[in-house]
Amino acid sequence: MYHGRYQPPGTRKQEPEVPKGKPALRWAVFFFVCFIYFCVSTSLWVFHGPFQSLRNYVIDTFDETRHGYLLRPLSLFTLPNSVIAAHALADGGMVSETTPIDEIRTQNFDNNDGSIQLETYNGQTFTAHIMIVDDPKRIKVATTRYLGKRGETVLQMVEDTGAVAGVNGGAFSDANEQGTGAYPLGITMHDGKVITGAGSTGKHAEIAFTSGGQLIAGNYSLADLREKNVQEALSFGPVLVLNGQPVQVPDQGYNPRTAIGQTADGKVILVVTDGRGQYGHLGASMADITAIMLKYHAVTAVDLDGGSSTTMVYHDKLVNTPVDLTGARSVATSIVVMPESRGQ
């Protein structure tokens, strides 16, 4: 038996409608406010918090990768220019110890083994991929096909030149600091021809290979390079190992890095490391790269461009995982390994 209150048909009370869209709007506003709070609090915590080492790490990382201009906006314009300037690397951080050109004893390497070895080294804050090329005369400098417009990835340059391997190379600039790899800096040479820096009379931080396959690195002029019959050259640094001894260089924090070295018998050592959170790794320091080069018996070693430029290619495949979210970065120059002259 029904005991409820009787309501004639059509007289049932209607529930008020909840306006659609308002809950979604409230959630959107909530998440936006949370995002702003997170950004502001993180910025203040990083740049003005109790952890001085964290602040220095962030500043050094952005400065070394030539993105120091981002530090002011990232700090919400609370970081003084004087602090940024105090961390800035002198002359781009590439100037280093140099053997005078007339003291370099020219060597000729006829390593015909033709082998390429690829190894992995696990450090505390990074993983390194190490490529050892027996014949140094297979090393060439490749430049983007679009000089003055944009760069190319290392993989594209390897394909352009018909190389079997390669790593990113030297310094570059772009209009409005876009980072597209349009203009190689310093002196760039390939097969003895000057690509950039033909009118330069000053010295630049150079990484070069002579006709005999000898690696020389330091601050040299175009006249110096020609005196040693340099065939391949690009600009970066600093020098990490000189005459088999480690070189003291400024501490530039932890980053993905690329470097090149050479042993006493001419073998070329190419190194790339991960970092910036990849696989839980911070990255490698300059001291870490120097230690790797000494471990592999380098008598000369020098830093190449790093950060999001860091790339190693072997047999048309990426060896490392570039740190840039968009994939391998376009750069102006690469160091590539050509096929054996014997065709093997």
C-alpha cells in the first residue's frame, strides 16, 4: 500500500538545473592558479632558497649552454645582472692553455686498422658513449648545407657526406639567438679550404686536424693553422688534456657533453654523455670528461659543443638520446668519420 503524499500528474516539483560549464571553469581557474603558484615558488626556491649549490648549478648550466639571457626572466627578474655576470665564462669559456704553434712537433699517422669501437662508461651522474676511431685521417668537419640560413642535425650531415659516424661540432650563432645553427663561429675548414673566418687575423679557440691526422687544439690564428697544414678545423673549447696532462678549467656544472681526443698512436676518441634528468642523471662535469679522456690514454683532448647539441650517430642511428624534447638539435658543424679509403 502506498503511503506517500499524492501529487497529481504534471505537478511534480522540478529540480533546479545546474548551469553547465561552471564546474569546468572553476577547475580551469584552480589549475591555472596552482600553475602560477608552482612557477613563482619554484623560481624563488631555486634562485633565492637555502641551497646555494643548486642556484649555482642552474646558473652555470644556462650560462655554459649560451642561454644565460634566460636567467633574468626565469628568476622573475629578481636575479641581479651582477650575479649572472659573476658566473659568466670568460670569452665564452673556450679560451684555454695553448702550445705555441712553433713548439708543436708535426706527426703523421698511418693507422690502417680501420676499426671503430663503441663502448659505454657509467659514471655517478652520467652515462657516456665512447667511440674510438683507429684511423685519424677518416675524421672530417662537416657543415650545414644551409649556411647563413639554418643548421642540420648530425644525422643529416652524416647522410650528406656519406659518413659512417659523427658527433656535433663547434660554436655557432643565429639571428635573434634562435639556435638554428646558421653561422659557424671562429675558423672553420674542410679539406684545407676555409669555410668561415677567411678574413680573420686574430686567434680563436680551435680544434683542428693536420694532413697527417694530428689533432691540435688551442687558441690559434688562420696563419697558425695554415703553417701546420691543417685540413679540418672548427671552433670550440676549452682544452681538457694537453701533452698527456689534465688542464685546469673552470667548473661549469653538470651537462650533456661532447668531446674529442687523440692518443699517442693517433686513435681518435669521441665522447658524448647524457644529463639534465635523462635516466635520472644530472650530467657530466668538465672534470668527468677529462677523467674519461685520461682513462682512454688521450694526450690531447678538448671540449666540443654540449647541452641540447650533444649527439652521436653511428651507422645511420642515434647512439645517445638528445636532451632536447623536439629531438636532435640542428647545429652548424659536425665531426664525421668517413668510410675507409680502402673501401672496406
